[in-house]
Amino acid sequence: MGKIIFINLRNVREDNDLKQKDLAKLISVSPRTYSHYENYEREMPIATWKLLSKIFNHSIDFLCITAEID
């Protein structure tokens, strides 16, 4: 079994030319914490999902789509 990531969240972040550290600053968390969120290693609070939804103008459902990578 591979690693699970939030594929749409990563893609949207990259489409907006943001690095993890840039987005971490926008949502007021450390870059390490954000990395844990995006890489499915830590549960993201619903308030953070709501904020990301507003930042990117995408639904939480869209951002939550996951993929398994090797």
C-alpha cells in the first residue's frame, strides 16, 4: 500500500504557484504542520478546510479527494 495524499489540495496549491510554506503562512500553521495535513499524516481541523476552501474558491469536497502514491 502506498502513501495517501490530498491530491486535489496539492494540485490546487501548485496551480496557484504556492509552496507548502507559503500556504502554511496563509493559514497560520507551521510548514511542517501543513505538510502533515497535505500528506495525510495529521487530521486537518474543519476550520482549516473552510479557510482553504475560501482561499482557493473550491469546495471542501473537491479539496479532500485523495490518491494513493507509491
